[in-house]
Amino acid sequence: MSATGDEAIGAWDAAGLNRFDETVGAPPAPEPYDPLRLCVFATIALITCVLGPIALAVFAGIAIGGYARARRAGLLRSKCKLGDTRNVLAYLIVLEVLALAAVPVWVSLWIGLWS
């Protein structure tokens, strides 16, 4: 009579598994988490606070260039929540237009504060 699947598994000796092999050595310790993104976000927020809509226009312009180049290279879906790169480009163009329209207002407010 042949052994069923459960009997065959029960008869298998797993005593040699999960042992430390001194010839291999210990695995390297994982590096601690580096919250670099948080530093980048804080720096972008600082630049935006200081330069206002000028910073938004610059960042949106860089993003438009990057997404346009990626779309020409074949990227149709982005990891951005908007998904389709056409939606992302439309969103960035709206930001760019609003930022450029806000620059004269922002400059006039700063001139008014300092005069």
C-alpha cells in the first residue's frame, strides 16, 4: 500500500532546516530608514514659500517637459493619481498658466509691502 500525501509529508525529516551555516556567515544588518523624501519635500516647501508662484511655474515647467518627453517615448500611464499622461499634462499646464498669471500679482504685493 502506498503512502498518502499527508503521510509522506509527516515522514519527511526537516530537522536539518533552519540552521545557521557558519561557512556563510550572518546576513548584513539592514541599513536604517533614510527619510530623504521628507527633506526634499521640506526644501521644496521652503523654496515655494520664498519664491511663491515663480517656484510653482518653474517646477510645473520642469514637470511638463519631463512628462512630454516621457509621453513621446511611449509612456501612456503614470504612477501619478491622475493615471493617463494626458491628464497629468493637462493638470500641469493649468498649474503653469495659473502660476504665470499669479506672478504679477505676487510681485505687486511684495513691492507694496516694501514701499
